[in-house]
Amino acid sequence: MHTDLNRSLCGRRWLVRTFPFRHVLADSVFTPALHEQLTAELGDLLDASGGHGFERNMRGFEATGHGFRPGYRGAFDIFFSAEFRRLMSSVFDAPLTCDVDASLHHHEPGARSGHIHNDLNPGWFPARPQDSPESAVNLSDPSRCDYRFGETGEAGLEVVERVRAVALLYYLHNGPWVPGNGGETGLYLDRTGPVAEPFLVAPPKDNALLAFECTPRSFHTYLESRVPRNSLIMWWHRPKEDAVARWGEKAIVPWLRGQRK
């Protein structure tokens, strides 16, 4: 897909911080026109049949999700473009593959805070055909390959194991954010402290994003909200051998059977 990312971005500066770990915060990310398209698409999905298509499948998080699958076409294509991938690769100096797992998340008012975690997890994908364009995104496809364990019921299907490299949260369809409403993403120095006492928070302001490299120290979680909270969350991936070379095999957090992503 061809995307003119420069014309879609507002041109505001992105803030790069190094504590409690390296991350990017940005407000007014996209043009008003594109942000309205993204908001309308999410709103339509939520309104259709009372949220039909949003599933509760995230253990430890009181949220419903709607996953993006191969063949998707819509406003959110901007995030799956080669231009956006190159931008994230440059910001975090990370070798990103074309493999992406992404979904829309919806928290109802009163949804409890999540658990502190780092997102340094494996992810399995159907291997891309040799003749695929270099720019083509490879969205996760649970109908063919289990994202967490690589299991497949399709005889002869070649699969590849990746490791989450860069996480991005984009907030939208939340309305004006008021301090005290909650729904922030908390960032932490370690995983042992109280969830309610993050080192830093990223507020869920519409058309804002938080992005960070997934490392052994990228501790974060969702914080309880008094109002509905919506976001896109996505992970770009890196070759497993790259993650092992940087942090060792034991640093990669395996999924537990019965655990949801």
C-alpha cells in the first residue's frame, strides 16, 4: 500500500524521553481529517450490534478487542504502511520485520487496572510468500497460525517466530480528557511497585500516541478509568535471533497456556 505519511501527520514535534525507559509521546499526531476518519471507523465498529466483533480475550485486562486481519482496508492502514514501519525503526534503532499484531481496545468505565508487564513476548506468523512485496505488511492471522504458540491446523504451512520489538498505543474516540478520569498508560521503573504509583503516565488524549521499544525494562500497564477508554494497540516485531543476541533467550517472556495476549 502506498501512503504519503508526511501529508497525514500534523508536523508537531514528538517528545522522546529516556526514563523510566525510552519512549515517545506525541499529541495531535494526524491531520484533523484523518483523525476523524479513524474515530468514525472505530465508532462504527463499537456501535454495530452493540460492539459485535469486540471480544474479551485478554487475560488480566478488563477490555474487549477487535483484531486487524489480512485483507483489511480502511483508515487504519496508515499504521500498517512501510513508511510508518520505517519511522518506528528509525526512532528506536530497531530492525523491524513486516510482521504486525494490532487491535482496537475498548475499556468500559470502572475497568480495573492491569498488571505491570514489559511486552517482550514472542509472536508467531505465517511466513510471507517469497514473492511478497518488501513493503507488504504481514498481519497476524489466528485462523491460520496461533500468535502465541505457532500452532496451525493447516498442513504444510510454514510459520516464523518473532519477538515484539516496538509497541504503539494511539488514543481516540475518548472525548476531552480530564485529569482524574484515569485511563492512562502507566510507565514503571520495575514490576514490583504498586500499580497505582507509576513513574510516569501517558494520558489517553484523542489523537495522541505513546510508543516504546519492548525490552526487559519496558514496564507498563493500563490504569483504571472512570469513563470509556479506546485505543489502537499494535506491535511491530524483530527477528528472534536479534532479541536473543541483545538480551538472551531467558529475557523473552513466554506465554502461558490459557493466557491471553
